[in-house]
Amino acid sequence: MRIGILFFTIVGLAGCQTDKLAVMDQRLAAPRLISRGSIAVDASAEKLRVDENGRYFLVESSSGRVDLYEVENLNEITTFRAVGDFPSINGSGFIDSNSYFVGYIDGKQGALRTFVKVLQVEPEKLLYEHVFDVGADVPVDANVDYIAYRKSLIDWRKENSALDVWSAHPGYSGIYKLTDSGRVFTSNLLEKTLLLHNPRTDQRIYWSADIKPFDAAITRSEKHVIAIDDTGSCKVWRIPEVEPLGRCGWGALSAHKRGHVVVAPHAEQFAVSVDNQVRVYSLEPLMLLNEFVMPAAVTALILADEGRVAVADEQGNLEVWDAETARVLGRVRLPYIADLAFPTRDRLLALVPEDGQYSVFTYDIPPNSHL
């Protein structure tokens, strides 16, 4: 019996070593990502946002500013600065290929208020502005038709009266995401619950996740929800039935890097990371496409359609993988990567801090790496 156990243990360890060697060989053989240049950005930069056509990107900063750039030539187009006594950005992103929104908190007149502005890129002009009387550390989210903030949903194109938004958390803390159809997806960490609310019909889909949803996401189609806890335990549900489809991770007692989940822009796919491990799944049906191990804990993760995933780790390793073929399409080493974005399938942006300064680097994925 002991001999049998020892045999299978040796075989298992040998298999693990073989897998590790195969990954190392891939990394050594992988082409370098093709640098297209970089541009210095605000020293307090935190997040990258890109429009769906890949023409523009936003850099959101904790200093109360959002900068708009052109992807192709890395030209700065304009800067939005929040004004007031205690300005801070609490949301930004693209509405469509020619407009974007900025939400910010202002402490003027002794009371915190939240402002939301929708701005056009070309020609530059203000399309819409709204003021919420309450300012709180809750994100503003917006899309082509709606703006959501705390308890309010606004149809900003029709400028109708605000509708009430229900949240899984009474203080609107946790995940707060506006969907294309105008539903609001929220989470409650302590109660281990999730809620998808439609303020226009007051339909509420509320359920227990049975894990603490440290991170959660809903797909663009609004057909699937994924949640992951701080140890990497991960679950998937089909909406609106709230049908459990299965697990996408069982957790690890030794995990020291909080679990993270991202969804593809349009495809029914998602990726999760815990520590230095990354797994990519398809959802129709739920199936593991592939898993990768980075040299160090993951700091940034983004998924494009067709299973293309970009991953950065604490040692500054940046790699682009094809999940369907398990191939490294390109890699590069940088000091550190704070955020990533795919403007297009073959181009990647990286927000990189170094020596107290931040820059956005742009890379092309080598064309021969697809073969």
C-alpha cells in the first residue's frame, strides 16, 4: 500500500515538474511585446479606461483629475479636474466611442455632493450634468442611457426623475455595477449576498452566494454572475434563474493575494486570479479553457474576447496568453504594472509606476505569435 502511494506521489510530482518546465520553456521562447512608446501621466494615476473602438483611453487619478488621450499617437487631448474644497474622482469611463463620463465628490458649502458630467470628445463639449445632494465613497457608473449612483438611477438622455436603487448592502458598499439594460448589480460582503435590481420594474433577484464576494462580476449579456472570495473560492450562476453552474475555484488556506475576477467585453468568458494563478473559463457551457502560473502574485488582469488574457505580477512580469491554445503570445519585464487595458485585440496598454512617476506604455502583440 505504501509503495503504491509512493509511486503515485512520485508520478504526480514528476507531472508537476514537467508542467513547470513546459511553462518555463514557453516563457523563454515567447517573443517580446513590441513597444510603441510611452507617455508620462499624473503621478497619482490609478486606473485605465479604453473606448470600445480603441481610439481613446482615460487615466483616472486620485488627485481629482481624469486625463483623456489618443491611443494611436499617445497624444493628450484634454484634462478634467474636479473643483472644490475636497475634490475626488469616484467614477469615470466611456459612454461610447465619442463620449465619456466623470463622477466626482465636492465639499463646497460645507456639504459633500456628487457631480456627474457626460462629456463629448469631438467636438469637445458638455452633454449632461447632474448633482446628487449626497456625497459618499460609492462609485458612479454610467452607460449610453443611464447613470447610477447610490440610491438613484437616472435616464440621462430623457432626464426623467430618478428611480430608487436597492442594494445588497444597506450602505451601498461593495460591488456596484450598472448594466447596459439599466439594472444595478451589488454585493454584501458580510451577509454573503448578491442583488441584481431593475429600478424601472422593481424586479429584484437576490440570493446567497455562500462565500464572501470580495470580487464579483456580471457578464455584458447579463446572463451570468461570477463571485470570488479572498481565498480563491469561486462560484458561477446563470441569471435570471440563479442556477448554480459550478465552481471556478475551491480556495486555498495559504492565499495571501485577494481573488479577482474579470469578464470579457462581449464573449461569455471570464478569468479569475488568486496569488500567482490565473484560470480562464467559458460559460456556455461552464468549462475551464486553461490555467497559467505567473512567477509572482498577480497585480493586474484583463481579458479580451476570444480568450486572450493579459497578466502582470508583483515582479513586473507582463505576459499575454491565448487561453484556447495555452500559448504565450508575448511578454516583457517592467518595474511594476498597476493596471492594464486592451484598446484592440492586438494592442495593450500598461500603467507603470517608476521612481515616483507614472507612465502609460503601449505595446503591440507580435503578429507571428498567433500562428
